[in-house]
Amino acid sequence: MELSRRQNAILEIVKSMGPITGEQIAEKLSLTRATLRPDLAILTMSGLLEARPRVGYFHSGKFPHQIVAKKIHSILVADIKSVPIVVSEKCSVYDAVVTMFIKDVGTLFVVKEGGLLEGVISRKDLLKTTLGGQDIQKLPVGVVMTRMPNVLFTHSEESVWSAAWKLITHEVDALPVVRKVAQPDGSDGFEVVGRLSKTNITRLFVELGEGN
Ligand code: ADP
């Protein structure tokens, strides 16, 4: 977060003299209280300053980088996830390629009945099949996908930071967002309810940079 010269000056005054009232800060800077109002609002909203009625402003003890980290940890997968693009295990490699183009995604999730996660298929998985010279109209994606239980996933309540950490450490482009569903046989099924890709994270980064 980039502060203006005046905001930095306010911050320094409050750090050394706080708690201090808005009037007193204005006096120190030879400005009016009204002129300072937007700056004080920004500093308070960003968490750098705290304001108490009848006491005044004081420094929160936090620094801009800590506030950015706190903000990032507070954003959930649910806030930025996209609609999942799914195919069935019997879908041919050819149809999977067409689906990727039509839906403009790089990762497809393979689901069985009830939308339960079975696998994931990436661009490279599909390209690989072309090396084998197989008939991609007939070859089902089930043969080339990464299959459960080897699929990494996330859920809506996980923090975006923790999901992004999975993307980076496991070097994958997208995670299915799932909801746990108990199966009649007592095992856990994972219904696919969304998609979290590197694009979602990049978009969030841009929006945070714009101050949204
Ligand atoms: P690309 O193939 O376009 O480089 P990825 O890096 O996402 O895309 O995929 C690399 C490999 O990891 C592929 O074999 C793919 O099946 C697998 N993969 C992709 N996403 C996941 C995931 N969420 N969990 C486990 N494996 C994955």
C-alpha cells in the first residue's frame, strides 16, 4: 500500500504523539481538520491507525505488509472460485479437447454420477495421448486422467492463500473445489462445486492492486 506524503506525515505524528485528536494533527500540519478527513479515513480503514471516541488516533502497531498478509489470509476460496467444467470418464479425448476450447479452460474435472470427483485432466495429459498415435475419438479420458485419490482439491471455506500454496508446491494449474458427501457405504465422496485456477489468483492479485 503506497501512502501519500501527507498520510506518511500523519502516521509519523500519531506514532510519536498518539493518542492525538484530529484537530491536533491538523494544527501540527497547518491544515484544517476537514482537509485531513479523507487521509485519516484511509489510514483508519487500512488498519494503520485506530480511532477511539474522546481519545483520538493512535498507531495500531501494524505495518502495511502485515495488513496485506492479514487481508490475503481472510479471503476464502468461495469468494473467488469459478464454475467447474466437468466431463464424464467415458468422454473421448477428442471431445475433451473440444470442451477445453469451447469453455476456454485448461483443466477439466472428471466426475461420476452425482457430480462426484473421479479425476482431473490437463492440457498436457491430452497432448501426451497424441504422441502415442492412438485414436483420440475412441480413447476415453479415464485412461489418461490423474485419478482419485491422487487429485488435490480445495473447499469453499479454505483460505485462498492456502489453496494458492497447494497450486505452487504441487505445480498444478487448478484445483477442484469440493464438498464432502457421505456415501451409502460409509466412504467419503467429493462433489465438485467449483474451480480454483491460477487465473483466479492472478485476477485477485490485480484487484487487490487496484485497491478493490
Ligand atoms: P498442464 O498439463 O497444462 O501443465 P497442470 O500443470 O495442471 O497442467 O498438470 C500437470 C499434471 O498434473 C497433469 O498430469 C494433471 O493431470 C495433473 N494435475 C492437474 N491438476 C491436478 C490436481 N488438482 N491434482 C492432482 N493432479 C493434478
